[in-house]
Amino acid sequence: MIKILQSSFTKSVANPKDRIQDGKKQIAFVGRSNVGKSSLLNNLTNRNKLARTSNTPGRTRLINYFLINDSFYFVDLPGYGFAKASKQEVQSWQSLIEPYLVDNPDLKCICVLVDIRHEPTKQDKEMIMFLNYYRLPYIIIATKADKLGKSQIKPYAYKIANAIGVGHDNVFAVSNETGYGKDQILTKLEQFLHNSRQE
């Protein structure tokens, strides 16, 4: 399991050409707006205010880099599926996300966040299809597990796995409120950091 001893915000990027390419490994986090990406980053790093959280969906419109243990990055990608965003804004987010994901040898894993309480959205499924098409390594993180009873968590996680078409072992339920699932995610991410990326 990754033991995160140090974490700090590095920079925000609005243009794919400005992304960090320093050879350090990267783990990216992506999901629809308001699914809890910032809260998850704060949970994993034990920092309440490392990533800015907001009740307003669509706040993250940049690629945000956080240096972890001076050795690798957590990367917060812009949220998708924000209903109030204009088509131009959505296209600009896509033009930022896609080059980062496709042309990035430092990227070792993409964490796709979904809300455990709901069927994956059309945008969620499109993201998974995109990652499968480019054969990019990813896991599914089902957030807000504290909103369910403990006996409901696994069945709901399995429903998400079935809806997306991935194995049950690829869906990790987590609660940023209680810490449920945190250690399992950090253990899985450590595997991606230590394994060479499959081509």
C-alpha cells in the first residue's frame, strides 16, 4: 500500500502543451462533475484542503497536478457531464483531457469515479469505451459509499461493474467521509506504480 507522507499542489494547466513531462509517474482521476474527485484526493493524501472542493459542479476546468512523496503525481482532470456548461466549454475540456490521456507515457493508471448510488451515466460509459479503445489502464472508484448501508455496498458495486462491463475486482467502493475502501485503493495504485505500463 502506498504510504503518502508528503503531498503538495504543483500547478494547473489549461493547455495540453503545458502539461508536466518530467518522467515522474502519474495517476489521473476523472469523472463527472460533483462526483467527489477533490474529496477523494484529500482523503487519499490525508489533507483536508489539498484539492479545492466545491458544491458547484464543473469547478475543475484545468488539469491540476499534485506531487506525492516527491516521486509521482496525482492528476485531477476536468469533470465531464456538467449540464450547465456550454458546448464550447465541453469541447475545450475534451481537447484538454484527450491529449493528456492518449499521448502520455508517464500515465500509469486512470481512476474513473462514479457515484455508487446510481447507474453509470452515458458520459461514464463513453469514458470507459474511450479508455478501452486506447488500451489505457484504469480502475473504477465508486464514491459516496457512506450513503448506503454496509450490506448494500458490494451489491451496488457489482451492479456498476456489470453495467460498465468490467470485472468486479476492478470496482473499488470508497467513502471520503468514513475512509471506507481507502486502503484498498492505495494498495491497487501501488501495483500500477511498480508495474511497467502494458503496451
